[in-house]
Amino acid sequence: MRKLVETCITAFSWIALFLLIAALFTLIAYLVQKGASSIELGLFFGDTSPLDALMLKRQVFDGLFPAIAGTLFLIIGSMLIAIPIGVAGGVYLAEYCRGKMKPLFNLTFDILAGVPSIVVGLAGLLLTIVLNRHFPGQIAPCLLLSCCCLALLVLPYLIRTTQTALESIDPLIRKTAPALGASRLQNITQVLLPHSINDIVSGIILATGRCAEDTAVIMLTGVVATAGFPRSLFGQYEALPFYIYYISSQYTGPDELAQGFGAAIILLLLCIGLLALALWIQRRFTSFLLFR
Amino acid sequence: MLRSYSLSEYTFLTAAVFSGMLTAAVFCFLFYFGLPLLQSGQLADLLFSSWSPGKGLYGIYPMLLSSLTLASLSMLISFPVSIGCSFIITALAPIRLRRVLLAMIRVMTGIPTVVYSFAALFFLVPLMRNLIGHGSGMSILTAAPVLALVIAPTMILFFVNSFNKVSPRFTLAAEALGCTKIQKILYVILPQAWPGVINGVLLGFGRAMGDTMVSLMLAGNSTAVPEAVTDSARTLTAHIALVLAFDFDSMEFKSIFVCGLCLYLLTASLMLLFRLSTAYFSKGR
């Protein structure tokens, strides 16, 4: 009887794995099959010549260039906000925080990590409404607001990865520099952070991937279907994930649909690329940085 | 001890406190905007009546029900698959295959949900339309497998992680006694690591409740109370995502905050449960 149960569970596990892989590859193969033909220069720049578009001489109307630029600006902006706060917060939790405050902070960041992204976006929208009451007509959903909300979304990940990376350092390494007379800050900036840099960097890249893919936050905080190349921090903008969502509900013909599939493939490649980079860094970066 | 309260510590402290305050700020925003509704004593009405703005009913009961149904259904699909996969990655597969599979699962966590939903919208929805025989093909049953695919990697990684934490003293002893791989998992690792399994399920359920794009694009967004899993339905997250369709002073818009509060409190209490059970089980060791 036991033998039978064991065999059944083994068989079941393999079937489960097969199902997961089959589902994944069916969806991706379908995407590639539909979208591969649309990936060419025209997908990015439409009828505009690529050089003019890149030099911002002419607007691109039927290409993905504005959306890709918008996504890049989102990533850069939110990371500029999130990295300093996140890493500093993580350092505080790992190195300074003692006593009863620590579990409280841990719980707070766990809750923040669990808050659905759409709720973060809603909070951003409410912020504009509040600000609008005090400064009527000046505040509208914009690129800066989206960056702030995305930063808030990835903040707990950054804090957590920094904290875990620092806490898992060997006590031997942790105590050497202070024993030689280094101050606490010197120990952190010159020994502990460089030592765990690969974990922190891969955490940052994972957070970047989340910024690139998240749709729910930006759709409440200023993304629109057609805005052109983002010209100002306080203007509306386009972004890849929202473009994909928009096409899925509003496409008018097979050409637009093919563009949507193309955009989905590009976003998929971007996110998988970032993730592969993070995994690779976790393996290789240490030796590269520490033993140069 | 004076030196420990230096400028640098204050900088780090500020960053941590600031991030912590943001968590509270999100809640306060939702609460502040939802307060007029809560004060007017309509909370029960809002939670348990249906959504028909024509009749002046703005209850979020259909969305709450859809969210819970969809999350539970996708957990029902995702849990067996995840636990099976984590068995394979922990022990059943040859060691090289394990590494490849683990890397694949980690890459899966990075696939954008909007890409999954987009592919499923044009692949799965027509299939379901033929299968169900009526409606648009967008239903809870269409969204559930895709949502299961989205939350599976998170759960698998968590399960594998907690299985690997079981001390090698136990697993090596089991191997020395001549256990097969599946026996090692079932009789040694699983009894040790089952709190991890429960925690993984809590995390997965939280993610399933919080996901927007899958339900927004695949579940159909009908505001009626879903009577069967083949019905079109709108989840709490999708309801919030459609907020911009409403006027900012309208009752519809105000009910959004109750949705947001609901989601916030649900995910926060799941997290609290997760923390408590982690603390409880690690103390029990």
C-alpha cells in the first residue's frame, strides 16, 4: 500500500512539472509565433527614420519608441528614488536596529511588500487629489508621480535584500575591521557593503524588473495611450506594459494586434534579460569586484 | 556609546523610518478618503449589497466574492502543481536537472503578468468560449489557470527553500538507512518542513488576491454576482483599475476606497498571519 502511494506521488510530481512547463511554453510559443514576424525596425519607429527619432527631431506616431523610452525613464526615475532609501534602510535594519523596534520594522516592510500594486497606484492617485485641493489645477498624474509610486512598490524588496545580504556576512569578516580600529561607518562602507555588493546589485536588478513590468501602478498614475516621447517629469507618458494592455482591449486591426504581440515579446525579453543578469551577477560579480 | 548615535546612524534611521511611515501613509490615505462612507454607517451595506449604481447600490460584495473565488480556485490548481514541482526540484530529479529547473523557475518569476494575460487572452479565451458554449469566454475559470501559472513560481521557490532548510543530519540519516528519494521527502523532509508549506500557501494566496492584470484582462469584468465559475466576474483589483471611468465626486469613486481598504487589510492580515506562524513554529523547535 505504502509502495503504491509513493509511486503515485512520484508520478504525480512529474506530471505536475510537465504541466507547468507545458503551460509556460504553450503561451510563450504562441506569443512568439504570432509576434515574431512583426519584430523589425518599423515596429520601433513606424514611418519615421530611426536617426531622426533617436535625435528627437521628429515624433514617432505608430511605433514603440515612445513607449520604450517611457519605460526606461520610469525604471531610471524610480530606481534613483528607491535605491538610496532602500539600501540605507536595509543598512539601518541590519547594522543599527536593535531591541523591540526590529520586529516592528520587519512586520511593516512585510506588509508593504504584500500590498497589491493597484493599491499603491490608488494611493498615488489620491495624493494628486489631495494636492489638487491645495494647489488647484497644477497637479495632475505624471511621470514623477509614477516613479514615486513604483519606488514605493519596490522599496521593501530593496530593504529586505540589503538587510539579508548584510546579516548573512560571516562574523569573522564583520569583526576584523573594527578590531583594527575602523569606525562603524567605515566598517559598513568599506568592508560590509563591498562584501555583499553582488547580492545587493542582483536585488536592485530584480527590483528594476518589477518596475519594468508593473502595469497596475502606472495605469492610475499618469500613463496614457498616446503621449509621444516623454518631454517632462510633470507630463504624461507612454509605457510598454500599458501599451500591451491598451492594444488588447482597443485594437482596431490585425496590424495593431501584431504590434501588440511584438511589444509583448520585447517586454518579455527585457524582463527575462534583467533576471538572467541578476542570476549571473549573483554567481560571478563577487570574484570580479573583490579580487580585481 | 555616544559615537553610535552619529550623523550616519541618523541618516540610516531616517531612511528606515521614512519607508515605514510610507506604509502607514498608504493606509491613512485610503482610510481618510473612505472615512465618510464608514462613518455614515453604511459599511455593512457596502460590504454585502450588490453593485447597481442605477438603484443607488454601491456594494462591493460581487467583487469581494469574485476575488476570493478566483484566488481560491487558482490556489487549488497551483498548490498541487507547486508542491509536485518542489518535490522534483528538492530530490526526485538528477542533480543537474535540478539546477536547470531551479534557474527556470527563478526566471519565471520575472515574466510580466501582462504578457501572460495578453497571450492567454488570444489563446485561452477562444478555447474557453467554445468549451463553455456561451458568453465571451472570459470567466473566472479562464483567469484561474493563468493566475495559477503566475503564482506557482513564488510558491515553488518558497517550498524548495524551506525543504532545503531541513538539517542534513536527518536527510543523511534517512539516506544511510536506505530510503528512496520519495521516502526521504514524504517521511523525513515533509514532517519537518510543513510550516514552510503553510507559509508558502499564505504568500501565494496574498499574491493571487493582489494581482490585477490577469483578472482585469481575462475574468470579464461583469459587476453581477458570479453564480458559477464559468461566469464573467470583476475582482476588487480590477474594480480599482477601472476607477478612472468614474467621476471623482461620484459615489462609485468613493466605493473604490472601500475596495482598497479591503485589499490592504486582507493582504496585511495574511502577512501578519505569516509572521505569527513563522515565529510560532520557529519557537516550537
